Amino acid sequence: MPTNIGDGGISLDNIARIDQVDVERLSQHKLQLGDIVFSRRGDVTKNALIREHEVGWFCGTGCLKVRLGDESIANAKFISFSLRQPDIKDWLVRHAVGATMPNLNTGILSSVPIALPPLKTQLEVASILGEIDDRITLLRETNATLEAIAQALFKSWFVDFDPVRAKMEGRAPEGMDEATAALFPDSFEETELGEVPRGWKVCAVEDFAERVGMGPFGSNIKVETFVDSGVPVISGQHLKQALVEDNTSNFITEEHARRLAKSCVSAGDVIFTHAGSIGQVSLLHKDAAFSSYVLSQRQFFLRCNRELMSPEWVTHYFKSPIGQHQLLANTSQVGVPSIARPVTYLRSIRLVVPPPELSQRFASLAGSINDCVMANRKQVTSLVAIRDSLLPRLISGQLRLTEAAEALEAA
């Protein structure tokens, strides 16, 4: 789908799937190796090159595909990079039809002007730029793995209670030092929420919340209030991972942000989506690009009392199945999916929490993982900048291949 078209590749976030009956019925829409997929409407400047593991996937509703003919004339990877040049993106926007929502069609894509050097040069350019893309992909996959590790650790400790069960059976808990193991009890007790580790508390979110706040009314942040720089606005597109992504943003002025101070967030705040893509939960990291952000109208946030609870623990709790179930239990399906009375409801959610020492121990481990994720994101940002600076100069011939190879090696 258009939302899965990322920076030159396919994003698996919320990807749609079809059953075998539809596979056979829609076989003419199957994608082949080297196909280039565009969004038909909206952001028409992005394209994704289909790789080997994506062969047989489908060109979904709202997408267009470019399939090359004679491979002795043009290389698909080179063409994909060419179509991502700034001047080509500008061309696509200028020629797209529709005043409010740009639309592409096959005629427009067929007419895109491409500078086509000899095939040998195409392959060399594609190889150099492909190395950068491969590194970017690897870093992003590494971050996905790191997030999965943190979530698996949380599940083992705080959902399945593996260390407690191990101690009950006379075994040493796996994968932790003695000091950490000592923080877990060796038995369970009954509570209003069922059987929980002995000594752990059942409490409401409001018992450890310093503040729970909403984003502003939609009338307070509109497209006409956006500026080129200032205080960035966090929306659902930034909450797809465990850590807020802040590589692209709209901005409002600092004066405007001061008027919306109750909707401003900073490092350590846990941010949720209460309408639209409900269930999103992300932590704003200490190494975020900006010191302050303002929420959009569909977001709300939780600021923890750090002496009682770590925001890392809260983030992973509400990303876990039990946390998601509780968060979405007050959902209204009338119109746009939304969490009814989100601030009041979040404050009222009751959950089993470990002693502060144990949540802090988890926060320390998750924090180290988060630091690695942020470091990898910075590398991605640098590599994207290098690739985007090399791209037009390589394709136009302004930069020699040997010079580009040296720049890549230095990077």
C-alpha cells in the first residue's frame, strides 16, 4: 500500500495481507524483481525497488508500478535511484494532477525524463549508492531487533514472571546477575488482578504519574500555523517505534508553543495516540533532536514520577499485549477509532508494578538498548545525507566514480 513505500524500499509497518483466493484472482498485480512502486496519490515522490524476498507481493490499491523492458539498456536499481533525485521529485510534483491531492498516472510516469549513461556506468553508480542503502537497511533492521530484545526481556520479567518461577523451582534465573536475581521474589500471592509476584503492588497509573496531558484542539495547530523552523510537532507518524522518531517534522513558532505549554513534551515523556492509529506508544529519548516538542491533536502523554516508576518500564508495559488490551479497552468505534476520555481513562488503569529498584534495573538495561538505537539512527541520518548528496552528482556525471568510492570509504 502507499503507506508501505519507504525510502527506496518497502516498510513492513502495518502491511496488509490477502488470502490464497485473492492471490489467484489478482495474479496480474504480482510484483517482480526490479519493479519500482510509486504511490498513486499523496506523496508521489517516493518509490520502492522490489527485492528478491518481495517477489510475488502485490501492487496494492493506490500504487503504480514501473517495470523495465530491455535490461541491456537500463538497470532497475539505477532507474530507482534516478527517480529519487531532487529534480525528478520536483518534476513529479509539477506534473501530478489535482490541486489539493497530487495524483500520478501511468502516462505521467512514462514521461519522466531520465539521463541514461552507458549500462556499465549505471551498474557502477547503482553499486556505490546500493552499498549505502544496504548499510541503512542493516542499521534499521538492527534497531528492530534491539527493540524486540527489549520487549522480550520485559515479557519474561514482568508478564511471564520467568525469574520468579525459576526461584520457586530452586533454579537460578537465567540471563541475569545475582544482584538482579535478588530483586525477584520466590513466590506468588493473590490480588485483585490475579496471581502476582509476592510483594509487588497493584496500583493505578495516577499513583505514579506526575502528569497526564492532551494534545491541543485541532483549531490550535493547523497547516497555516506551520513554519520552517521552531518547535517540532509530534504526530502519529513519529510513534511507530518504541522511541519517538524525529527525523521529519512540521514546526510551529516558539511563541505559539508557549501558548500551548500544556501540550508540550520533553525527554522521558511517554506519548500515546488516542484517535486514528490508536495503540501507538513511544518514549521521547534523552538524545532527541530537540529539547521540547508539542503534540498534535490526536496524541496525549504520561510523565512519570521518576522516584516511583521509570518511563522505559511504562513504555514497554503499554506496548505489551496486556498493556495494549487495557489501553484499547475503552475504545469507541463510532467514526474514527478513538480512546474515550483518554486522560481520565489512562489515569484509572490498574496494573501490577514491581518495586522501584526492579523497574529501575529494567530501565537501565532498556536504556542501554535505546542508546544503541539512537546511535544507529544518527548513523542512518548521516548515511542518508551522504547518499542524497552523491546521488545527483553521480547520475549527472559531475562526480567521478572513483571520487564517490573514496567518499564512501571515508564515511
